[in-house]
Amino acid sequence: MNNPQFSINNRYAEMRAAARIRERALFVSPRVPSELELQARWFAGDFGRAFVSTNGDKIDIVQFGTWNREAGPDFSDAAISINGSDPIRGSIEIDLLDRSWESHGHAANPAFEETVLHVFIEKSDREFFTRTKSNREIPQVQVDPTALPDAFSANLPLARPGRCQAPLKNLPEERVCSILDAAAKFRLQRKAARLRREIDNHGRDEVLFQEIAAALGYKENKLPFTLLAQRLPLKFLREHSPDAEALLFGVAGFLQAPDLDIYSKSTRKYVRNLWDRWWPHRDGLQRLILPAKAWRLSGSRPANHPQRRIAALAALAVNWPPFMRSLNKGDQNGLTNFLLGLEHSFWNFHFTLTAEPSPKEMALVGESRVADILANVVYPFEFSSGRDVWSEFSKLPARLSNRRLATGATRLFGDDPRCAQFLKTVTHQQGLLQIYEDFCLQDNSDCAQCPFPEQMQKWK
Ligand code: SF4
């Protein structure tokens, strides 16, 4: 006998199954998921975390890592286990095709050297092995998007909240702040110890100059700026004060082309003067000139272009004595005003040597960079000299954020509405970074064995 209720349910199930077949067909062809969607769903765990590699090994994802916003594989700080091995840390690359590894140039790119897993949807007809530049073979995992759950949120998280999130939410604000303070103090002490070692080797002024140079380089050009300040020490620049700017531009490698025609009329006179001053030094300093590849010239805001920052570094070298007088008086306002007041007739109106002049005047060093120099150079430097700066330092408002900080905040605080409040000061931001580096980046167990949540509970 026909049960009408049963047949309705059955029909609904059949209808749903048919709809799912259609949905799947739509997903694979013609709508192949974009690489970004594929990556997002991988990261969300939609494909699971246990796989069998193309050569039959059992691959477990121990840690999905974090989105990599820089050059290199899609996810960094990940960890996998092969056939139950101890976790192997590294990066994970995800492509639509296995051969994209080759066609995208990853095989020859040293930034992909630390890759531990290559994930893809489609396998080529011919066998393809994923290899790094040093010829190390990387395990391959093929995933099947047709097996995915249907729902997909386009809201891509930067990182996944960690196990800390729940206990942290229940901790009173004072306790969280006290943990962040303690981590920030630890970070400050470590930095001061490093500075003291460097001061023993190179002297106070030189180390301070190098640290400010590094801060002017931002994250992208920290290395070339440090090299510049090491290769052209403050003492040398001050002995050649009229040529200091030309020396810095020359050793930076920005005065390589003697052809002035490439510059606009308004720039030619300025570059000509740099050239005339650089020319007598060039042969003697030839070996110190940085290669063009040392610089990262794209990706930063035009006002932060390294050429503008080199001009600021030159202005600082030339005006070093008043800068040090403010520092020695412990006069933070004086230091701030000094840095904000640095001026340059060319660079106040130009983004780069080759750009057209800007109609609007801009600061040589802006407020957020000055705040960064105070927080990351001046206060640690003063602390290393034995001054008790904590009460001033801990009041500095945070002005900048970065990817690492945002990742750490997601890992620890998740969607805790108090997160922004916790990270309002420089010291709390630095405390969070310290915890992230000490715990999250050391963790190989996707939080399971990380001791931080339990330690936090006991925090008094
Ligand atoms: S690794 Fe540790 S500190 Fe980081 S989110 Fe997980 S439990 Fe928290």
C-alpha cells in the first residue's frame, strides 16, 4: 500500500538530491571555483583535515596556518603530519591545477622553499611532481570540490580563532590587560638587552641611527635601510654633511642612471646636484652600492616611498645634535616636533624621483611614522640606558596595525567585542605580538597542546 506521507518525504529527498546534483554540476562546470574561493574553503576546513597524498601517504593537517599576504605560498605557519610523523611546519600552496606550480614559477622561486604541501583540484594527464628550487619533492594532495558542503561564506577570515578565545572571553578586563602588560614588558626588556649589546659594539649614536633608519624603511625595506646606515655610518655622514644626502642616494643605488633626460624639468636640478656630490665618492664606495633587487618599491603608499625616507634619514644625520639634545633631556614632545618638523624643498612635494610634483605639500616624516619611531626605537633605547620609561610608554596610543597583529588578535580574541579596547595602546599591541610569537607560532597542535589558555586561567 502506498503511504502518502512516505512518498512525500521521498519525493522531497529525491528533489533535494537532484538539486544537489545540479548544484554540484554548476560548481565544477562551468563555475570552477576561483583559486581564492578554493583557498578560503580549504582554510575554513571544508575539505577536512585528513587526506591521502597522490603517492599514498596519510597526510593530517595539524595546523592550517595563516593567510600569507606576502610573496610566497598561500598559507604560512602551517603544520602537517605524514603517516603519523611529528608535525612538519611550513607553508601550504593551493592551486586549481597541479601544473600551476610550474607555470606560476613556484618551482624556481626561493619563497616557496618552505612549502610542505601542495593542494590542487585537477591532476594533469602526465605525472607531475611538485619540487622546490632545491629539488625537494613536496607531497601532493588532490581535493574534490564536488564533495564540498554547499554553503560558502565569502567572508574570508584572516586567521581562525584559537582555543584561547573562549577562556579569554570570560576573563575580567584587568586580568587580560595585566597579561598583555607582562608580555609587553618582557618584549621591552629583550629589546633593551639587544640594544645594549649593539651599543657595546658600535656606540650609542650609531645604533640609534641604525634603528631609526630601520624604522624609516618600514617592514618592506627594513633590511636595505639598515644596510645603508651600517655602510654609511652616522659619523661618516656627519663628516661629509653637505654630501650626506647624495651619499645615501648613491649607495642606495638610486643614482645609477646618469641620463638626466628621464627626469622631469623640476627634478633635473635636484638630481644634477645629487649627482655632482655623489660623483667624487662613487669609485671609492662602488662596492657598497645596494643592488636594485634589495628594494621593494611597490606595495607601499606613495608617500612612504624609500626615496622620500632616504631624504628624511639624510636630514636627520645632518641635524643630529639637536635631535640628541631632545633625547638626552627625555623630551618626547621635543623629539616628536623635531621629527615632524623635518623639511625638504624637493621631497615635501615629490613622491619619487621620477614622479610629477604633487600640488599638495606633504610631511617628510608623518605623524604615524614618528609615533612608530618613538614606540619602537626611542622608548626601548631609553629603557636600555636605564631610564624608567614604563609609565610614559604604556600610555602611548596605538596608531598602526599590521597583519601579524590582526592575526594574533583573531587567534586570541576571536570576536570578543573588547578586542579593540584591549589593543588601544602600543604596549598592549606589543604584548599581543609577543604572545602570538611565543605561543601561536610555536604551536604544532592546532592549539590542543598549547599551554597558554591554562596558564592564563592561573594568572593572578
Ligand atoms: S596557539 Fe595557544 S596562544 Fe595561540 S590561539 Fe592557540 S591556544 Fe591560544
